[in-house]
Amino acid sequence: MPFQLNDKIKNLSPYDPITGNYPIRLDANESFLAPDEPTLEAITRAVQGAAFNRYPDPYAGELCRGFAAFYGVDPQLCVAGNGSDELLSLLAQAFLQKGEKLLSFTPDFSMYRFYGTISETEQVVLEKSAALQLDVEAAIQTAAQQDVKLILFSNPCNPTSLGMSRADVLRLVEHTQALVVVDEAYMDFYDQSVLDCVAEYENLVVLRTCSKAIGMASLRLGFAVANETVIRAFRAVKSPYNVNALSQAIGTVVFSEPEKLRKGICSICASRDSLKAGLQALQLPQIVCLGADANFLYCSAQNAEALFAFLMNRGIIIRSFGEHLRITAGKPEENSALLQAVQTFYERGAGV
Ligand SMILES: *Cc1c(COP(=O)(O)O)cnc(C)c1O
């Protein structure tokens, strides 16, 4: 028999984000803010000081201390990853054994199910309510009945841009024996974090990332925060030098400027609010914003696919999810261009 790919991977296709030259990118929930000159200079100095011929610190100690100081958590309870994607992959591979059950929800971040599939775990998926909310009672019941080992969701949710209350999250954590992983990739834009609770629970993991509010998607930096036992396990199962020296050095610079970070987050929130207000001001019944708790809007739209294509033709990229659209908050002029194009699309009668 010639070599053949196994069943679990043979039909997978590579992750395929929209590439190409589009002047306005509102598709990936990145920050629209790039580092300013003084920060770029500090980054340059940090890169020049890197020990290129040596392996990096396996535990990214300095970076974790910077991250921990910014978020007011204990650095001992943090582990850094090559993006939170690496940490998600580790959770599925190492914290679950083959055939054990992972509970996720729909709609939610599509990568959760992907990593679960690769690690040959069993997937249990609960539909969210018509209002796109995660039903905590149903999650507790399902987890108990089906002996779920790991529960994973984003808060605020990507793609719905709706947040859950901290009380609801903790109720779930307290009423299940599963490990509850709360992906707080967008929590900087909302205010219901459970980061401060990790030491109190055996079964709570919080994920954070530098890819959104911190404005450093290029570095691939994510963090898991949890109690000592869980963090020790993370350190034991990760590959030794998972975060490269340059990302560690640059990430450390970025977290050394907390005021700048906070200001940046404020201006992203302001952009999100003005994008939402701008959409409402168009008074188009064909497009309705359903969620705006993160740095993007989730909208239901008539003729969504055609609107998506129309925008793309005008050099504006957003994300489409069937009848829904996800629009990242951008610079003021990017938001205006988007709003203008949406108005043109529907006023031409294209949305009918
Ligand atoms: C963008 C995003 C992440 C970040 O992933 P990184 O690998 O850290 O870039 C994690 N979770 C969700 C839900 C996201 O939308």
C-alpha cells in the first residue's frame, strides 16, 4: 500500500484567510493602531539586544511578568504561547484524551472544533439561543449528562460580539467538573473578565491574546492564566521554546507602556461605538447590528453575500457568515468608507 493520509486529516483544507491587496481590512478583528515612533524605536533596540544565536527563555519569564503586571494577575499563574491558537491546540491535545468530550457552542470561534477534531476528541456542540446567548443551565446539564471534560467558549464571543456576565461564567465553572476554558480574546473591550478568579478554581482557564486589543497580531503571542496545577501541566506539555526571542522581547516592550495600551483600547472602543452609531444613523431596515461588545459588529443583513461582494469590489474586506456579517472597527475614515458603501448598496435597491 502506498502512503496515504489518515482519515482525520485527509479531507482538511488549509486555513485560507482572504489575501490580496484590499485597502480597507475590516475582516480579522485586528487593531487598527500601529506602534508609534517611540515604541518602534524601543522595539528596534530590543531586537538589537536579542541573543540571536541562543534559544529563548522557555518560560518567557520577562514577557509573562509584563503581561501579568498589565492585567494585575500573578505571573506564576501565566504561561505564554505562540498565539492563543497554540494554547487552544495544547488544550485539545493534552488536556483531553482521545475520545473524551469537548463541549463548545455555535455560533462561536470555529477553531475550537477544529483543534478538537485533530486531537480525536468527541465534540458536543450546543446551539445558542435565538438571541445568540450561551445557555448556562443547558451547558451545566449537558456537561454532567455526557461526562464532558472540557468546555470552551469565547467571551465576548467571536463572531456574535456579545458578552456574557461574569456571574454566568462563574456559575458554569462552579457547577461542572469539566475544565472551563474562557477565551477572553476580546475582554479588553468589555468588562466581565474572570481573570482575577483563576486561583480560586481548580477548573478555570482564561486565555488572552496580544492579537486584538494589544495590536500585535504579527508577534503571535497568547497567554493562558490558571491555577498552579494547570499552569504546571501547560509548561510540561508545551514545546520547550514555543515563543521566539523576538516576540518575547517585543512583547515585553509593548507591556512596558501600559498607559499607551489603555489609550489605544479606548480609541478602539470609541471606533466600535461610532461604527455602531453610524450604522444605526443610516436607518436602513435591511441591516441590523446584533452585537457590539468586542472590537467588531455582528450584523444580520439582507442579501448579505451580495453586500459582502459589493464591498470587496470597492476594496473593503469584512467577514461573512451566511446571513450575518462581522465588521471590525477600523480607523475613522475606514468606518466612513464602509458606511458609505453599505448605504449605496441598499439605496440602489440591491438589498431587496
Ligand atoms: C483572534 C482570536 C484569538 C487570537 O488568537 P491568536 O492565536 O492569539 O492570534 C483567540 N480566540 C478568539 C475567539 C479570537 O477571535
